[in-house]
Amino acid sequence: MNIVVCIKQVPDTKGGVKFNPDGTLDRAAMLAIMNPDDKAGLEAALRIKDETGAKVTVLTMGLPKADAVLREALAMGADDAILVTDRVLGGADTWATSTTIAGALRNLEYDLIITGRQAIDGDTAQVGPQIAEHLGLPVISYAEEIKIDGDSVIVKRQFEDRYHELKAKMPCLITALSELNEPRYMTPGGIFDAFDKEVTVWGRADLKDVDDSDLGLKGSPTKIAKASDKVAKGAGEKVNLDPTESVAYLMGKFKEKHII
Amino acid sequence: MDFSLDKKHEMARSLFKEFAEAEVKPLAQETDETETFPMETVKKMQKYGFMGIPVPKEYGGQGCDPLTYVMCVEELSKVCATTGVIVSAHTSLCVDPILTYGTEEQKQKYVVPLASGEKIGAFGLTEPGAGTDAQGCQTKAVLDGDEWVLNGSKCFITNGKVADVYIVIAVTSVTEDKRGRKKKNFSAFIVDKGAPGFSFGTKEKKMGIRGSSTYELIFEDCRIPKENLLGPEGKGFPIAMHTLDGGRIGIAAQALGIAEGALERAIAYTKERKQFGRSIAQQQNTQFKLADMAARVEAAQLLVYKAAMAKATQKVYSVEAAKAKLFAAETAMAVTTEVVQLFGGYGYIREYDVERMMRDAKITEIYEGTSEVQRMVISGALLK
């Protein structure tokens, strides 16, 4: 069984957030970690590996320094790592990213693709399902439990007030929630081995069946109008009125702000 | 000369740091307060290979170098010195001598389960009447057929009761030199827990590292197989001294971690604590103290890492180890004392970690060779 886990290097939310002049994130200037949902997805894959002996490949698209999250994944127990990096891929939105990753995945054999639900930098939750769409695969999102059942997977999908238990035939794609599990630590020996291993590096030329017009900033339909760091909220206004007066006061404020 | 760590060691440090913060730090105060050996933490460290970091993979270890091991003890000790010394005593004092002096059979039988963490190791040299002067050892071993028979006791043994495998140094013969002076000849032995005639004395109640299991080992006609002699008969003293050279690097790393942990807390606290309308970090007195401590801690780190590198590349590293331990231990004591002072009254309260750190620091100036012994080793090499 072959599992490919798509992971992303994201800015550590504990560090400061910095932007490029075009409004995209200045990733080179920030401390970076493996996206938490992706790490849970990797752990899920490694647990399947522990049980079944599956081969786990990790894949990321990013700057050359994204090599660090691939080494971390190898040190946790992944077998192979692929870095997709190229200048022409920079500034990609979810469409261009999923197009790129699907183009890379077309080179690989897989039974199961696992991605995180969403990355803590963009929070779109779009890339996983879009990859599945590009590859014509069934997708089960928001997985909080994954079981392998012969040539199928049984997934508990988190829903607003309940969960769904879904079965899908492999190959398919699952997006994982960080609640799925508690990811393991690396081991010291795993780290040493990870740095002895070769990380496969792919560029634009290695992507299969993709158009240049769908890649990078130019291929991104999303245009960022403005980006800013969190703006501190003001203290607000406190009023002490009886219920009837409160309603009248609030209605007046809503009208004033054109909310109603 | 490049003083920066490579990516591999940086990642190892981030692993140890993450583990220490998440798994060890939350238990540090309780471990100290209740004087309980942190067995759950040790089990987690076993799972992630922390009990066999510098051991080759063919013997069940992680195949890393002494520097990686040192960084592990350092990061653990930043948050809990008890946890640091458990790993240090196990690795440096028990696994290392078997790996260095053991036969292939001994390595397979003992190093493999020790390095995987399935078993815990300890080392017994000190006796009630023999600390710095190891010649005062009274514990004897006599060969009786296919067995060695041990009689005597060892005291202040780290991992004392929790260990499964013990390296024990005992007198196996006494010879006279030309002038008629008697000299004890020592040998090293591997003793399993549960060996007939092997029992434990009282648990020591200590000032610091209170979660560490410190016990007296008692041997009353304790019989162990003949093949459990470690290294050649009569070579126990050099084996013990060489083992302690490695052990001192581990304790130096523990001391370094304590000092770093205390300094980190001082930086955070002095920025928060307000007196006379501003944080005490804004007072020049605090700033100068922090600067002095930071310079000293970094110097200690360089000596400790240098000793670890020497262990990786040199056959003999006694002086490097002695300098690292002397300086790191005295740094730990000085820094923790100063940090308690910066904390003022709160520093004296057990709720704050720095009180524990100051108590923990003291032992690093004493065990595995006192600071005075380290000075003897260093000056001995200078005046040779």
C-alpha cells in the first residue's frame, strides 16, 4: 500500500507575521513549522504503516527551506520525501497550488492521499478537495478517525453536530483534522537517518499534465487586495439600559452602521 | 572554526526541547515535591530512543554522537534536573562502559536492552568510606568456581532501586609494591537486579534532584556468573576512571541545563516584575547580572560541547571533561543563586522553579567527582 501525505510548512503562529509588498506572506522571514492538520495526517499514515507496512511518502510544495518539514517527516518515520520547488510556482493560491500538487502526484503510485484539512496560514481548506478533483478521486474531508478495510477506507467525518461514517474505495483522498491523533515525536536516530536520506526535488518540468497558465501567481485567480496583521479591537462601548431601551438602542446602532 | 550547530543537531535540539517542555516540565515540581521517580517519563523516553542516543544501531541504540546525547541531558535538565541525571547515569555510567569494555556477548546481553530503554542502568563505585579516594573501597569480589562472590556495599547510587543492570567496582586482589605498600586492585562487574545476595539499603533523602532514585546497594555473598567480569581482572580502576570521564560530560550537560533554565526564567520574570514603577529588567543592576550570567552560561556551553566532541574523536578526554564539569557545575550554582536573588522573596518559595533549581545545582559540584577533583585532574595535566 502506498500513502502520500501532502504537508505544508507554515509560519509558526508564535512568531511574527510578515508580508511581501504584493500582499502574500513573506515565508522566508518567518519561523516555520509543519502545519498541525498535516502533521496529524502524517501520524495517521504512519499508524497505518505500523499496522500494515505501508510505504509513506511525504510531498510538499514550497521554498527550498521547506526541506526542513520533509526531514522532520522522515525523522518521524516517513519513507520518502519530495520537494516541489520552482520560482514559477511562487505566489500560488489554492487553485495553482492544487494544480501543482496534482501534477506532482501524477508521477506517483498511490492508494491513499492524505492532506491536512487546512493550513493555519491560509485557512482555506480548499487544496485537499481540489487535488482530489484534479485527479478524479473521491474525497472525504474532516477525518477524525481513519480505518483501513481491505481495499477501502472507513472514515469518521466530523460534522457540525454529529459525525458521518463514510466508506470509500481506494484510491481516494482524505483531509485530516488535528484532532485525529496526537502526532509522535521524532527520534534522535530518525533525525540522523533523515539527514542521510535524499529528498527528491522536482521543478516545473517534473509536473505532469499541467498548463503554465494555471501555475504560480500568474495562474492564481485569487487576487489579494490587501493583507494586514491582526488589528487590535477597541475597548467597545458599554451601556447600562433596561431591556426595552437596549433593543431600541441596538436597532438605532444597526441602522446607523447600515447593518439593517 | 564554526561554532554553529548543523541542521541535524539543530533538529535534535528542537526535539529534546519540545519533549522536555511538553512531557517533563509539567511534572518537575511534583517529582521534586513527592520525591517520586518519574517512571512514566522514562517510559516515554524509552519509546523515543532517549535511553540509547550515543549507542550504535547494531546494539539497539540511536546511532547518534555524544553531542546529541549531551544536548538531550541539557534540554531535559533545563526543566527537570532529576530527569537529566536519570538519562546521564544510565547512558554514561552503565551503557558506555559495557560498550567500551564488554565482550560481544556482554554487549548483546546488556547493551541491547539498555540502549532500547527496556532496562535501566546504574553504576556503583562510591562507598561510605570511599568517595574521592576510591582506594578506600572495601567491597570485595572473590572467584568461587564459576561465580564471583561479592561482599560489601555501595552508597549514593543514582537510579539505585529502579535499575536492572549495575556496574559495580570491587577489590579483587591486594598487592605490595617494592616498598611494601599495599595496593588494592579493582575489577569491574556487571550485576543484575535480583542476583542472589544483592539487596537495597535505605533511600537517601536529598537536598535536590529529589525524584532521582538514590539508594545504597548491599552485597552479602552476592553470586554472579564468572562471565560478568567487565574488562580484564584488575583493570577496574582505570575502567571506573574512564567511565567517570564520560559521566562528567553528562553531569556538565545537566549543570549547563540547570543554569540555562534558571537564566531563561530570570529573563521572563525580571521583565514582568515591577518595582518603583518599572520592570526590574529596566534596572541596570538586573541588566548587568543577566549579561554576566549569559556570558558565563555560553562559556559553559562551549566547554561542554567541546568535551562532547572530544569524546567523539579522542581516546582520552579526561581534561576536557573535567574542565567542562568544573565550569558548568560552578556556573549552575552561581547562576541559580543569583537568579533566586533576582526573584527576591518569590525565589525562596517552592512554587517557583528557581528554588528547586538552586537545590538541584549543588549536587553537580559534588557527584561524579567534586569540583576539587576536577581541579586535581586539570592541574595534574598542566604540571605533568
